[in-house]
Amino acid sequence: MSSLATEKLIARCGMTFVTECTTRWNSNMFMIERLLKLKDAIGETLNDMKWDGLLASEWEKLDDLYHLIQPFTEHTNTMQTDNFALSNVIPVLIDLSNHLSNNGSALAQALLRSLKLRFDTLLNPSNSYFDQIPSAACILDPAVARIIMIPATAELLSAAKKFIVS
């Protein structure tokens, strides 16, 4: 918040911080990305000001968080385009689930539980509110059909086939 520190940072690297914007889904990721990009310049500026900075372990946590949420940003940017089809929803959810499953952190596991709970009506045919349309759209779209035709999604594939046949 210091205008003097901000001026020194701009003079040092030509950039400043990206701030959070509650109406932009990815603003936190962009904020963390910029912090990581300016890490050295921030450290030098804080040293000039004789202020404490983040510990190495805190920078590491920011880097881990960046890599955890970065695929969400990529998929959000893709999904909000005019070229995105309903058939892409299930592959995106599968990709995000795999990404989170491969990360052993407590935050990743909490995000995975939340993702599964939120999208259970699209991913779990035994859910009483299951919507077959997105999985059926996957089968009918040659560009993504192979993604749903794997053993891990056999139940989803079966439900989609039944819906199409009916």
C-alpha cells in the first residue's frame, strides 16, 4: 500500500502488483502469478525499505498454490469462449479431478471433495438428479468421445448410451 515502495518496485522491474477483483474468477491466480514473477524485485524493494518480507516457506506455499489452481484458470478461460460445447464439460471435470487427485495436499483433497460434490449430478449416474445430457454429448462429439470411453468412466458411459438409445 506504500506509494514509495510501489514507486521503487516499478523503477526496479517496470511492474506492480495485480490486485484481487471479486468479479473476476481468476484474479487470485493472476495476483499470485505476478507476486511470483516479481519475487526478487519485491525482496530487493522490501530490503531497501527495511521491511520484513515473506519467508522462503511462504513463497513455496504460493508457488504450490499457483500450480494447484492454474488448471482451473486455463479451463475457465476455455469454457467462457464461444467455441466451447457442452460435450467439453465432462472432460474438463475429469481433467480437474485427475489434477487434484495427483496432488496430495490437504487443500487439493478439499477442492477435489468439493468438485465431486458440486458436480455429482453430472458425474455420478447413481445420483437421483443425474443429468445424462452432458455425458451423452460427449459420446456424440467425436472430438471428445475417446475421453469418456475409458474404464474409469464406464458407469457414466453406460448411462449416456442408455439415454441416447432411449
